[in-house]
Amino acid sequence: MAHHRIHIMGAPGAGTTSLGKALAKHIQCPHFDTDDVYWFTDDELPYRRKRNPDHRRQLLAERMATSENWVLSGSLCGWGDVFAPQFDLVVWLWLPAAVRIPRIEQRERQRYGNARLEEGGDLHLVFEKFKTWAAECDVAGSGLRSKITELAWLEKMACAVLKIEEETEIEQLLDRVLSELKPL
């Protein structure tokens, strides 16, 4: 029996979460995001405290066990390699930093408001560090989230891998992914 266990990953700001949510809605299954298990998300100031890898794996395994089909967005290279055998398809999205950083800025401003992100705001330093880190993902050797390390990780996948490196509307991305899926 075919399953839809799809992992969508790629550069910050490339649209992994947006595509993940749209795909999960379309195929009527749960959507999980690695940020929700990687970080302590109930903190007043977000993205400051990381969960340890064992805790992340435990939380993600519990969530994934709730359904035969699911869509997982975000990166888990390294800490979540144990989940790779479950994937039926991995979708990798990549866009240049010049496209991604403005998307990140818009998203975070909608999420937290300008005052918190501007100089003097409680999230200003976190926001600036995040944008710098996100831009550096294009550079080889910048850690687990670099383009080079993610491409090397994808080479190890036993399932199908769909790589998309152009800016396109979410509907077109969804169509491309759906064309790769086997019917249930």
C-alpha cells in the first residue's frame, strides 16, 4: 500500500513550511514542522532555547506515529537522520539569499510586528542573527544547513528526491509535488 510520507526541506525562506501546509491540506493529512520540535516554542522570546536531539527525536516520533500519512517540513539533517527510512519522497527547495531574505523579513514582521524587530526591540538581535545565518546557508562549510551539506544528505536518501531551485507560486510547487506522488 502506498503512503504519503513526505519531507520538504531546503533553505530558510524558500517556502518549505508554506508548501508543507498546502500539501498536507491537499492530501488531507497532518503537517509537522521541525521548528516545533527543535525549539522550545512556548518561550516568550522565541528561537533561543533548543531542545536536545533525543528530546527532538522523541517528540517528532510521537507526532509522526499519529498518522499513516504526513508531511514534514524543515531541516532535520544530522539530528533526525533516523527518520529518513520512513520518507516516500523528499522535496528540496532552494532559492538565492537575495530572494529568501526579503521573504524572511516580511514573514517575521507579520509574525512579530516591526517594533519588536527594529533596533531596541526585544527580538532585534535574534532577528538580525537569523537573517545573517539564513544568508550564509548558501556558503559551503557554514554548517548543517548549507547548500552543500544538504545536497550531500539528499544523496543518501533511498526514496525519490525532487529538487526545485526556481521561484514559483505555491500552486505550481504543489502541482510538481503531486505529480511525483503515487496514488493511495
